[in-house]
Amino acid sequence: METRYSYILRYALACSDILLVNVCFFIASQLLNVYESTFTLDYRYDLIICNLIWVVCSFVYTLYFKKTFHKLEAIYKATLQSISLHLVLFLSFLFFCEQTHFPRRFLVFFYLQMVLGFLLSRFFGTLFISLYSKNFSLGKAVAVLGMNEGGMKLASYLLKQNSLKFVGILDKDNATISRKGTFKISAAIEYLRAAAKKGVEEVYVSVRPDRLNDLTYLIREGEKNCINLKFVPDMSMLESTFKFDKMGDFTVLSARKEPLEDIKNRLKKRVFDIIVSLGVIIFIFTWLYPLLAIIIKLQSKGPVFFAQLRTGRNKKPFWCYKFRSMRLNDDSDKRQASINDDRITPIGRFIRKTSLDEFPQFFNVLLGYMSIVGPRPHMLSHTEQYSQIVDKYMLRQFLKPGITGWAQINGYRGETKESWLMEKRVEHDIWYMENWSVMLDLKIVFLTVINMFKGEKNAY
């Protein structure tokens, strides 16, 4: 928040910085005899350029902007960045103007002075403001009304603002607003009257969104006592349930945090998918395919590949490919594989146990229907069945299905005889959706490779 006090300080900082640049330039030029006199045209021309470059650098790094000024760390960072850019631009100016009268020692001395001078000015400026604000009332007196979670966060923020005189929370004894945020209007009015007598000019009221309609009495009482009331909705209850986004000038609440809604994260995941799938196809699939194709053909009649319609992202069906691990049968679109399943061939039992049957799905990944990591794709009939009996089942369809996933490495794969097994699978899939990161994908791939060599106990 911008006050008259902080507004003046921003401009005072800008003026003192310009003065400091000129002083550093003057001292360096005099000590090293770069110019014959400070009245020469060359001196004035170079000094003007030096000042103009500083103005440009300070604007590039928003040194005197409101968003930077209210954070001490941001001021120091922007100052050092501005000095660094100033060095680059001033050297570029000297190079293009072919000025050879600048010795290197001048530049070294000049910029060392600037760094030291700016750091000292920031330090003593901060110290002066801190000491002065403790002994004199510089900013307006403000207070917080509301002992809820939002009020505590707001009080913590106001306490750090040197441009304000924070009086405190008006309901320390919890008499005005309960910990659930329920207003007792009569008590709140009394606190406002007491605050007015103490010279409080502004009161921030932390209030739950569902109580905004009850604030008419407080507004009237604030006006009577010449107190400016500002209402800050306490979103702490919503933050645990919703994700806040901005869409233009609108605040949008999403039901959950989904990192892959960000286009940058989706691009990272897609690049990861393409690189890994191409690598597997070129270096593994090219020799694995002929080897498995011969054995599959020798053990049972039928094609090498098994293609089945599975549910993809946004419930769109796609053809999912696998190495055929079963004898040809009419139940493959309805019946899950189970332990001691008589349809599974000897080689099929091995490739299912080691997940080698999934390798053709790297072509699905390359074509964009699947991802390396994600919820496992289910048969269309199972999607219809479980979407009716498992809560939040369809949330997993917001993502591309994966060759492996968080549920799989945690043991929830294979046959789901009971609905709770599918519920746990869905629970893990949703957790993955809300906590995605590149490192999580790498971890899942790494653990999947380990499980391939160990053998999956739930893979029949």
C-alpha cells in the first residue's frame, strides 16, 4: 500500500542515488586526472550520458517502483542489477564512441565507489528510517479487527510496513470476532470507538466472505468516528479447498491445484515424453520386437500386437497397443487378467510380470495419445462401470494415460476384484495430478525400471 510517507521516500531515494552517481564520477575523474577540468565539454557530456544510463537501468529493474520499494531484499537486488547493467551500457558507449581517454583504473575505481556507496546509503537509510519511525509517528495509525487466521496474517504483514504505525489487533481478548470469524457487532463498535480515541485512522477488518453483508453497522460507526474501514476477506478457509488464479481482472477459483494446467509444464512433460519414447523405440524396441514376435508366434496363433480401445484424456477413446500375452479369446474387452488365468501364454506370463508387454505403448506416447507417466488407461467398459461406483473416478481422465504411474509403483495395479482397490488407484492418480513435477516423473520411471527387474507381484 502506498502512503504519502513512502511516496516521498521513493523520490528521495531516486534523487539521492542520482547525486551519488555524480559524486562517484567526480571523485574518480579528479583523483585520476581523466579530464583537464570539470568545466570541459567532454566531462559534462560523459557525465550526462552516465546519468541517463543510470535512469534507464533503474527503470529496467524497477528500482524506484512501489513493488520493489516495499521489500528491502528487492531494493538491494535491484540496486546491484542496475549497477551491473550500468557497467555494460557505459562500456558499450565508450566502445562505440571510440573514447580512448578512459583508463581502466578509472572504471574500476568508479564502479567500486558506486557499489560501496550504494550499499552504505541503503544501510544507513534503512537504519535512519527504522530509528526515526520508532521515535516519531511517520505513517498513519492502523489496526486490525478480527482474530481469525486471516486477521493474524494481515497483522503480521502490517507490522513489517515501516510506512505505517501498526497499533495492533483490536480484539486481543477474542471479544469481537470468534476464531470461526463470527461477528459480535456491539462489541466491534465499542472497539472502533476506543480505537478512534487512540488516534487510529484506518482499520482493516478481516472477515469471512459469507459475512460481508453484515458489515453495514461497522461502516456507519467507522464514518461517525472518522475511521476509514477497509475489509479484507479471510480466504484461509477457501485456500485449503480451492486454487486461486487470475484471468484478466477476474479472480478464478479452481477446485484443485493442477500443475499441468500451466502450458509451460505441459510442454516440459511433452518434451520428456518424446525424448524418452524415441530413445526406447530406437535403442530397445528395435531388437526386442523381433525377438518377442518370434516367441509369441511360436506359442499361439494370432498377431504379435494386441490393440484395444481404452479411455484416454477427456474420456476420448484411443487404440492402446501391447505385445499379445494371451491366446485369442472373446473376453478380452470385458474380463480383466487374473491370477492363474488360462488365457495367458507362457511368454505372456513373463512379459506381463516384467511389463515388457507395455513397450508398444511408446508409440502411443510418440503419437500424443499417452504419456510416459500418468493414470493407467482402462477398458471402455471398466470406465463406464467404475465411474458409477467410485467417487472422483473421472478426475483421472483430465490427464493423458500413462505407461506407468504413481498408483502402479505403489502396488495398485492388476486385477481389481473389490471396489476399494480401484478407489486407492484413483486416490493415487489424483494425488499425482495435483503434485506433478518433472522430478516426480523421473522418480516414478526409476522405480518402474527397478520393479521390472524385480517383477511385479500384481502383474498376472
